[in-house]
Amino acid sequence: MRILPLAFACLVCFGQLPAQADTGMDQAAIIAEVNNELAGSGWMVASIEITATQQMARDDERVVAQEFVATARAMETFFAQTERTDTYLFVVPVTQPGDRFDLEGEAITYTAPGVTEQRVRLFDLRDLAQQGRLLAHFYGTDRTVVVEGTPEADTARAAIEQARAEAEAAARAEAERLNALYGGAWVSLSRCGTIDFEHHFTLEPGEDQGRFTGEVSYRPIYPSPPFELGSHTVNARIDTRRDRLVIEHGSWIERPQGNRGVTITLAAEGGDDGAPIALTGESPNMLGVMASGNCSYRLQRPDAFQAEREQTLAPVRALTARMQQGVWIDGSQTGPERDGRTDWPVRVRVSTITDNYIVATAELQAFHANSRRLLGIVEYPFAVFLTRGIENAHIEWGRRPRPRGGDMRNLFTRSNFCTALRITLDAETGVVSGSNNDRQGCIDEIRLPLVP
């Protein structure tokens, strides 16, 4: 049997005939086929109008094509969506039962000896869908479907407004919390590499939530600072995904030579049981690409910073109150071994006393860099940093002396063979004690007294 669609596709192969008595499908059959196509749609056709008929034939095959307009009538109410929220889906009636819509279509009859096949095709079903959809079409989601103009719609609107107002209030409360958490004045005892700094931050909430503007100023805590003060503007934002405050460099107000702008990333810590909040984090080294180590920060509110500093500095001040400037004090050194001798003379003279560091000079025995020769007594400046308290004291040596007879081995910081001095400061005696390591040829112990 010939496949009917193939015959339809080849209508151009047929010759056109004048109208014959064979006029194709009758209207009742076309109506039945159209209603079968519309089954379940809520539309039904009661009448059609044949608008054109065309007959074509080739040999003993014949095709009759009938164009028609079917008047469909709505059997139910149809709706269109007006609004969608997270909770509700609102619809409005757009077509009522009895409303009509004209559908254009085509009925094709194919006949051949012993064969008759018929098909009906509608052209504008998509346009019919624009007249709305049955209410059941909108169900099946996690939203509640409500019809506009009903008491249920009024209740849903009221619920939406209440939820929106609560969300806006929560957003305002969160914005106020974040502004209070991050905005205002902060002070940080920071460190870049081996240099301590005091940073002052001022952050003001911007127009957009989670944004801040402000200024940063900083000064090094150092006996011979490479600069006095640096300052610049900043723009800050809250990274809600990582729960971080990101402070980005703005423009320089006072730029120390060699300094560069960096981005500081901070996280809040503390706040439990009423404890003060601190912001801790890091940035690349602001002292430039030649400086080693990152910068670390611990931002505190000025009152909390001052209270903690007072607690840290109280033992320091008790110690420095016992020191005297310009007085030589005898110390001692054991190791390295030279010609059977291991004990070497040491004297210390304090020249500068502050809450953060002590500057002094050590009178020491100098040793040759590449032999076991003694080079004589030299004066070697050093600083003991007390910024983070006596228990965290560390020593930095100044410019290395150059005694006659050759370069001295720098045992007091580190050499190729000996590690840097591991020091401790005794708050009771005021003595700085240190050692390179247990290797032969290194310092076993050095005692640098700061108190007479």
C-alpha cells in the first residue's frame, strides 16, 4: 500500500483537474477529525466552512485538497500567568466558556485503485494556545496557584507583602550589623617580614550594602625607621561567600619611598561571651618586591587595643624602669673555642629605652670569618624588640663591625655554619640569653645584661 504522506508530498507531480463530483471528505468527517485533534484541550468544533477545494490526478491516482475554517468554541475557562513568586503563581481568566476561535486547516483525500486514505491538518494550533491554558496546566510545581480577583489572591498578596517587608527589615538589620561590625576606627599591631608596624584604619559605610570607604595610616616600630609615616585611601567590600573583609588600596596620601599598595583580606574572630571582635589577616609585603615575608594584621577597636597594649607593656615598663642609659654592664659568652679558650668578655651599654624596643651596644670579641684567629674587641649595636611582650622578645643586630685583620664571623646573628641566636629575656634579671647551637665553633651561650 502506498504511504499517504508521501503522496501528499508529491502533489506537484499531479496534474490539476477541473472540479469533479468527487469533492473529498464530508464536513462531518472533518469535524470529527478536528475534534479528535482537540481532545483534552477544552475546545470543540461544531461547524466548519470549506473555503477552497483543489483536485489533482495522475494516471489512476487522485488527490483532493480541501481548505477550511473551523469555528472552535471554548468549553472551559482558560487562564494566563500574570506573576510568579517563590511561593505563588498568579493567573487571570482570559477566555470564558462559549468564546470562539477560528482554526484554519486542510483536509486531504488520496485515492487509488483499492486505496482511500484521508488526513486533516490544522495550521494555527499555536495561536489557539495564546487564548490561555486550562487551570490544571499550572499545577504540578511547588508554588500555590491563585486566581486574580479572588479572596485567595488577596490573602496571597498580603502574605507576599508581609514576607517582603520582613525580608527588607532583615536586610536592613544585616546591613546595620555589618556596618557596626566592620565600620569605624581600628588599630592594628602588624608585622611585615621582621618589622613591626602600627596601623590605623578608618572605615565608613558606603552607599551600597557591604561597601566601605576610608583611610589607612601606618608607622614602623623600629630604631632607625626607613620612613616615618605612610597613608592612603581604601575601598573595602565584604566577601559574603568567604565571610571576609577585603580592603583594597585606593590612592596615596603620603607614600614612603619603595612602598606599594596592597590588598588586605581579613576575617572576624572573637565576639563569644562578649569578648571584643578582632579582624585578622594578611597581605603581600607593602615594603616592595624586595622585602621578604607577607604582612600580618590584627585589627582591634582602639579601646581594646589600648587595654591589651597596657597589659602587655606593664611588665616591659617594670623592666625598663630599672635600666640605666650610658652605663657599661659586664656580661659573658661561652664559645666558640679558640686555642683552648671558650670564655669571652662581654659588656653592654643601653642607649635608647622605649616601650617597644631597647637599643644597646655590645662590646664583644671578634672572630675571623675563615680562620680561628681572634680579631680583637669590637662594638656591635643591637636592638631588643619588646613590642609583643617580654616573652616574645627578639633581637636584631645592626651594622656588622669590620675590625682590623679581616672580616669577623657574624656568630651573633648567623653564619654559614651557625644558626641565628635563639634568645630569651628574663624579666627578673633583665638578661638577654642566647645560643647559636651545640655545634663546635658556635656560641654555646651569650648573656647580655640590660639592667645594672
